[in-house]
Amino acid sequence: MHKPIPDFMKKLLIGLVFFFTGVCIVFAQDSIPVQTKKPLVKAPFESGYFIDYQTVALPPAHSLQMVIEHRFGTIQNGWTDLAGIWGASNIRFGLDFTINKNVLIGLGTTKNKRIQDLQLKYTFLRQRKGGFPFTMAVYGNMAINCLNKSSFGTDFKSRDRFSYYSELMIARRFGKMFSAQVGIAWVHYNIVDSAVTKRDWYVNPTYNDNLQISGIGRLKISPQMSIIATYSQSVLTYVNKKPWPNAGLGIEVSTSTHAFQIFFAAAQGIVPQEVAFYNDNNPYNGVILIGFNITRLWTF
């Protein structure tokens, strides 16, 4: 017959098992390298608005942003209309809100074509020191042309008012002084103004769509001032046909709550699909205008 093991021996054996199991777990955890995230690089741009384009930058979480974008007439008439300042202008007023540090929603209203727009931006990857080399974001909007239905010709349908824009943006801060971004965007109009854009200008039959490639750059010249430049080209239309490329060059002054940009650019449209689809001003022929953007932040 086997003698029963005394209670104190049972407790001792159970204690030794738990002790050595715990020691093994501790040593195993110590042998696994700790995966720590590398620090974030400062945002490549001061503002989410950049002449006629969006950037990967977002305001702080739970911020309300007021936006004023203004485009004067072209400078071609010289002093007759004070380099376009007295000419036909376009303006957009918008409000944006950052739901969190990665997501922005916004709405706006534009004078030309009485466009009302809704927009969304999502920054899903950020540049890190010694880590991921880029900041990446997606942007999209839906715009509604609110002109009288007689402006749309015969057989008008409510869906004819809608247009859409979506863009993938990839940006990098190359140092304290210089940042750059490239973007590729898809544009769609439910109905196209045939008086402005001809079907035989298109490389393929996608008359209601276009692709746009853009590049922007910023060079800081002081803690609050930068030189800014942009260029974009729509690629599904033939060379030397509308829409013309858009180019911009200007100055940005920014603080923690404000950004002010004044610049020369070609496009008078403000919502991005208008720039990509209906730019009538050819910068290569010197058809340019003066514009400015103002943003103001309130953080809650």
C-alpha cells in the first residue's frame, strides 16, 4: 500500500511548480525584444490646404477650422481691372472638423456654379524617425452644382448635379526646411459641360472621368514663412487640349492657429474637381491669377 502524501508536502510541491513556472515565464519575456514605436516626424506641412490642393496634414483632434479661399480674375487685362482684383472672382467658405487625430470631415460653399461640397480626409500612415519614410492620406469629396436646372440642358436629372473627387497623397519631410508631396486623383462628373470639354479631346472613351497627377513642395525660409509651389496635370486628355495644367507659386505665413497663403496660380476653380476637369487658363500662355487662402483653428 502507498502511504498518502502529507498535506504540507503537497503544498510544497505545488508551490515549487508555480515558482519555477513563473521564473520560466519571466526569463522568456526578458528574452523577447520589446517592439517600441519610433518617434513621429513633424508634419510635412503647416496646413491641410495648399494653394489649390489638399495635403496630408490635419489639425489637432477635435479642432474646428474655418477656411476662406479666394481667386481674383486673371491678370491679363493689367491696370484695366487692377490685375484681376476688380475682375470676376471666385470664393469658397468652408468649415472642417477633426473627429480624431486621423480623420477630418468638412463642408463648404463656392460662388461659381453655387457648388456645395462635403469632404473627408483620412491620414493612415505617418513618417517616423528611422522608421516609415512617408506620411500617407486619402481625401475625397462630393460636390453639388446648385445652378438652376436650365443650366444643365434638356433631359435634366437630379443626379446631373453631382461630381466626385478622390485622391491618394504621399508626402515626406526631408528635413527642417523642405517637404514635398505627390498625389494621384480620380475625378468623375455625372454630366459634362460639352460647351467647355469636347469628347474628342479624350484619349479614351471615359468622357465623364479623368485622372490627375499633382506635386507640391514647400521650402521654409523662416520659422513662420515658406515658399510654396504646385503643379498638376490631367492625363486622360490629349496634350494641348483643355483642361490645361495648373501651376502655382506663392508665400505661406503660419502660426499655431492661422495659415495665410498668397500666390499666383492658373485655375479659378476652387473645389479640386473643377481644377482637374475645367481649367480654362493655360499657364504656359501666361494666363494666371492672384489668389489667397486663410485658415483659422479653434481647438476644443
